[in-house]
Amino acid sequence: AEVVIVRDAAAGGALVADEIVRLVRADPEVVLGLATGSTPLPVYEALRPRLAGVDVSRVRGFALDEYVGLDPSHPESYRSVIAREVVEPLGLDPARIRVPDGTLAGIEHAGEDYEAAIRDSGGVALQILGIGTDGHIGFNEPGSSFASLTRVKTLTEQTREDNARFFDSIDDVPRHCITQGLGTILRAHHLVLLAFGEGKAEAVAGAVEGPLTASLPGSAIQLHPHATVIVDEAAASRLA
Ligand code: F6R
């Protein structure tokens, strides 16, 4: 992967936003791969002024993952987060932006349906990725197959602790999720993994330089011909 060290998260967000604007101008129906969590927020913030005056009415998007069993109307469901942080501020068409269905009613076919929808779209042009402190991308926790497709996974205790900040207590953090697989993610044309802060340094080093291993799912990016890793000095601190 190409590693780009930036001054701070805002600078990283601006870099990615510039590339996304270029893609939208070149193809108004471009398919974007969206991520949730804290890391991509500077990308979405930087996109807002940059997309003013750009026709985004036909932009399409697929989120990486969703909690299972959380009511879709819960403010921390990824459906809600994508609506609040991406679709509404950027003026996207909600009908063109998909999030996996994590409701128990829909879960049986949700993986297959999501894969079919991504395939039918022609594929994701640029996939935004964060990385978990345990090395996950999407919610592909350690042990995930590099060939995996969208499916239900169990969140590690580490991830539940990391995400407890979004909930009243750790007991409220769902135990399961539905996530694009590593195989799904690897089909995107361009992967852009962002990571900021010392807490991500080890995961970043493993993803970029470590052995290819299911124990560090982020290492799958080494299999991709066009992967860009955008980090601040702290997140880059364990790179050789
Ligand atoms: C979110 C996702 C996760 C996060 C990762 C890092 O859609 O797929 O892989 O990117 O858990 O989360 P933050 O950015 O909150 O540190």
C-alpha cells in the first residue's frame, strides 16, 4: 500500500474529500464505499463545502457494516449514523445509499442481498476504511477469511469496549454485526484506509507491513493493487 503521512485528521480528510469530489465530477453516479466510526468524520466534514454546487443527486453508496439487533431508528445504528453524518449534510439521495439490514427480520437474506446490490451497481469506486485496534476492517474481526463476503459476525470484546463510547454502557453495545467481507472489500477499485492516533499504530503496522494473516484482517489490503493508507505521525509510529 502507498502510505501518506498527514499533519492531522483534518488534512487526511481533505485529501480523501478531494479525491471523492474528482470521482463525483467524473461520474455523477459513482458508487462510494462508506464507513462509520470516528475516523471518517473529517472526510465527510471536508466533503460538505467541496460538494456545494456539485450534482450529487445520483451518487450511490454502500456502508461497510451494521449492528445486528439494534433498532434501525436507534441513534447509533449505522443506518442512523450514515443518515446523520453523510446523507443529510451532503444532500445525497437516501434511496441510493445502502446500509446492510441488521434487523432480525431481514438477517437471513441480508448478506446475499447486499452482495447482489453491490455487484449490480457495477462495484465500489472508492472504499473508505477505518481500522479497529484489533486490526479489523469493516467488522471483519480476527479470524475472518480473506475470501469472506457479507455475513453476520460476532464482535470481539475489544471492539465492544472501543465502541462503548457511543452507547450509555457497554451492555448496550450489540454483540453481533453484519459486515461486508474481506473479499467484498477487496473488490473495490481503490481502498483508502485512514487511521489517526497512537491507539491505531500497532494495527496500522500489522496491516501495512505485517504478514498476511487472518489474525490481522487489515493485512488483506496488501492483496489490493490500489490501496492508500492515510495516517498521522502517531498512527505511523510503529511503521518500519
Ligand atoms: C466502521 C467500521 C470499523 C471502524 C473501526 C474503527 O464502519 O467498519 O472498521 O472503521 O472500528 O473505528 P473508529 O474510526 O471509530 O476508530
